[in-house]
Amino acid sequence: MKRTESGQSVGSVRWRLVLASTTMLFVELALIRWAGANVVHLSYFSNFILLGSFLGIGIGFLIPAARGQWLKRWTPVPLALLVVLVREYPVQVRQSSSEVLYFTAVRTTGLPEWVTLPAIFLLTAVIMAGIGKITADLFRLLPSLDAYRYDLLGSITGSLSFAVLSWLRAPSVVWGLLAAAALLVLGGRRNTLRYGIPVAAMIAALFLETTTSGISWSPYYKIELKPSPTTTRTWYISANGVPHQSTAPRAVLMRKDSPYRQAYDQTPRNPHKRVLIIGAGNGNDVAVALAYGAERVDAVEIDPRLQEIGSQLHPARPYDDPRVHAHIDDGRAFLERTKTKYDLIVLALPDSLTLVAGASNLRLESYLFTRQAFEAARDHLAPNGAFAMYNYYRESWLVDRFAGSLDDVYGHAPCMTTFKRNAAVLVAGMTPSDQSCAKTWRPSGAVPAAASDDHPFPYLLHRSIPTLYLGALGAILLVTLLSVRLAGVRIRGTLRYTDMFLLGAAFMLLETKNVIGFALYFGTTWLVNALVFFGVLVAVLAAVEVRRRLPRVNQRLLQALLFGSLAVVWLVPAGAVLSLPFAARLAAAIALAFTPIFCANLIFSDRLALAPDPTSAFGANLLGAMTGGAIEYLALVTGYQALLLVVAALYLGAFVAMRFAGRDPAVT
């Protein structure tokens, strides 16, 4: 039996490394989902937890083997503290930025945000530093590429495990039980009591959450269902702690002043036979479409739990009607696939209250509000057809942005009906005669530019990084510098791995660009997102396997291939990929996304194989990934396509740094 230098069997080290890496990614994904579900506006800052995770894991890898053992001994304690803190002091963060909108209708509660948010970030970093330290100490016992291989196998396992739990809609206590079991195994017999007490406290807190009446989980939200005390509503639905939807009797929905009926009343010439509802939710809009005589209703809803609630509890039972065809899908993806022409298309209150995981500012509905999406909807309208959208838009400039986009796409101003709480309904007929307006939209001021598929940020007033984000990123940078220093990491010693740092930053941006691309091509669903992450990990693992079988690689050739593939991605417009049939679109998306990832990770694997201290090199790479997550906010200014230029610049800097590190790529 082969043994490592420490005397442990190689097989034992390998499976423990797989388990540690699995736990690391699983806990990271669980914290992102759970914290976002319990701390309002963290659902809009999913990479807040992601950045804290990268900081912690990077520090765990950078701490020398002989130091930081206390982190391993007390790893479950900060995890239990975080869960108990959030459960005991549920936080609804105040948000007063005029530069970017958040759809929140709750009162601020809990501890002040300046206490809670830093506490969550620091606790996340400490949690992941402990798990990272466990992983790093196992990583050191194996040859670098062998260790990286098993680390990736663990990451794939962690990603798939959480995806399966999302598919099963497992409650948070199940996440906690799996994480606790893995930590107890990693902690070993010596730490059974030290680990057992905090993980028991964590599980108890999650059990109380899970057994709370009306609580259930979808792949996107923690959903709370409460009966209504009034006759105008039957059930209230909250998502991630925010009032989100409510079911109502058909008579209430059909009242004269109801926003639900405006699309029909303002299009009297429209037959309303074929209706598409995007954001069908619990079924209110479906019930109204049926009341107006629709012969076929395609009801598209991204969240299966919301549609399920409507099927079971809506008083009109609209989803039971044979004329209704429910589709659990992303609305934009459905538009790109369907060939049906509709008399009426309705965007029904699509505000998701969450982000696409791995993308700092892309919300689930962002691609529904771009100019290209409005054009796609127009192209699916029958003669005399109409498009309608409504929401509580909060700000007049947001109404102007959407109405101005419709004006440009349809060639005339839409009808606009306003209600209390800044609610507005916009209706645009194919021609002016296809709409009948009591009031036509007129801009209230300068009309903001339309959102686009490259800059899909409809809730951002200007192309800028809001001060809210700049302040948070500045604080994260300060905490990072202090944390690295307090952890005893010698910054000078890590400078030799500047290239690895830059490779990490570039790869993080490249991965984000791919998540964004697949979200546009195939939808922002959790399944698409999970498959992209799985594909990225498999591509990285493939690069490692290729490098393990080669005695040497030609770095200059690989660098040329990387820059060439990035150039192709830059030159191929998203619209060209979207116009392809599904099979061809999938093949093109895979080729464009994973070719540069494979080349980049073949270069990275070669560098890791020859690093004098692979664990420190890997830690520097992880801190670089955290930096890449912060750089991603540049997309708010430049759009996502321009991030490829930043990616190319970072890779160029990494290759220059390799030479200064005394490693000439030409001779390897």
C-alpha cells in the first residue's frame, strides 16, 4: 500500500481530500442560498458570500502546514454562530440607493446592517478558512496535479449534491445534516465532542426553520405561505422574506380598476384567443385570460413551487383548465424556442428577488427587459396583437425606460395606466389602432437608455457602479488585507505567485461570462446554471488529466490558442448564436465557452505542477478568483462583452509575470 511522507496511506488521503473538497463547495453553495433567503438584499448580493468564501479558502491554503491548526479544531463553531445569528436576528436591510432599484416591501428589522453584513462576511470567511485549511493540509500530502485532480472530483461531487437537493426541493435542515455529517468525519474521533456541540446547535436552528408552518423551499427561494384574513385575497406568498404574490378570487381580479384586466380592456379589437403569460406565478393572470375567453394560454413560470401553489390553492383553479398549458421555464428562453404567434403577450410582475448564482448583478428576469427581448416578443405577436407589462415600478425613470423601449420597438407610444404605490401597466399594440388608451405614455424627464443583452441591468439608472457597491467592495478589500495579515501569511512570499493570482482573477471573470452567456442562450433557470458549473469543472478536470499524461507542454502554443479562442468569443455576436436552432446553438455555446476554459486550465495545471509550493500557489489563485469577483462589477459600466478584454489583459499580465518569476514558457 502506497503511503505519503507522513505515513498515511495514499488512498485514505485521496478520499478524505475528495470529501473535504466536496464539503467546501457544498457549504459555500448552501451559505449563498440560505443567507440570501434569510437576509433581505443578500439575495441581490449573492457574490457577497462568494467573495467571503474565496477569501477564507485562499487564506486556508496560504497558511503554512504547521500553523493554523486551531482553525481546523474549531471549524464548526463559526458555522453554528452564523446560522444562529441569522435565525435569532432575521435581517431586512435598509436600501435607499437611488442608483439601483431593489423590489422590497418590508420594514427594516434585526441588528443594524453595518453590524450584520460585516459579521456575515467575516463568519463566512472564517468558516471557509477552516474547511480550506483541512483541504489544504490534505492537498500538501499528494503530488500537486494528483491533489488538484481529487480536489476537482470533490468539487464536482459537491456541485452535483447541491443540485440534486435543489431538484428535490429539500429543506435547509437536510443541507445542515449533510454538512454536519461530512464535518464530523473530517474532524475525526478526537474532535467528536468539539464538532458535535456546534453542529447540533446548527441543526436545531435549521430544524426550527424547516418545521415552521407554511415554510417550503423551491430551487430559488424560501417560500412562506400564509392564509389571508381578508376576502380580497385568499393566500399571501413571501419569497426570501419579502411579500411576493397573493392569490385572489376571480371576481376581485376582474374589478374595473384591477391592473390585471387593463391589457384586455385597452385592446378591444384583439380576439385574445392565444395568450402567453410570462411570470404566471400562482395563476391570477391565467384566471383573467380565461375569463376573457382565451382558447389557449401558455403559462410560463420559472419557479415550480409557485406554480404548484397556484395549482393547489388558487380559488379559480386556473391551472386545472384544459386550455392552460403550464411551462416551468425561463420566459426569454421560452420566447426564443416557441414558434407560436400570440394575440397577447403579458409580462406579469416578473421581479425575481434573487440573482443568477455566480453573476453579481444578473437577476433571473434581467433578460426579459432588454430591447432584444421586447423585439422577440413583438416577433411572436399575431396581426392585431399586443404586448403588455405591469409591476410596482417604484421609480418614474424605470417606467420611462420600459415605455421608451416599447416606443422604439413598436414605433409608437404605449398606453400607460397608473395605480397606487407606483404601479403601472404598459400596453403596446402592433399598430396604434391595435390599442385604445385612456392615457398614452409621455416621458416624465430624460428617458434612460434601454437595457440590452450585453448590458442587462434594467434597474440600474446609469452606466456606473453605484456607491452602495463601491462601499461594500472597498470594505471587502480592507478586510481581505487585514485578514491575510492577521492569518500570518507572508505577502512577500506570495508575490512569486503573482501569475497564479492573475490566472485566478481571469478565470473567475471567464467563468462568469460563460454563466451569463448560457443564461441568455438557454435561460436563467437553476438547472442551466448548475449544468454550466458542472461543465466548467469537467473542462478543468479534463485539462488536468491531459497535463498529467504529458511530460511537457508548449506554453507559447497554449497561450496562442487561449488568446485565439478569446478572440473568437469576442467576434461572435450573441445574436448570431441565439438565431441558431437549439442543437446548433448548444454546440456553438459549448465550443465558445469551454475552449478557452480548457486552454486556460491546461496552462494553470502546468504552472501548478512545477510550483515549488503548490498549496501556496493554489491559495494565491483563490485570492485572485476573489479579486475577479470584485472586478466583475465593471460590467455595470462596460457590459459583459467588454469583460473579455479584461480577461485577456489579466492573462497577458499572468504570462508576463511567469517570465519575471524565472519560468520561461518557451522552454517548457
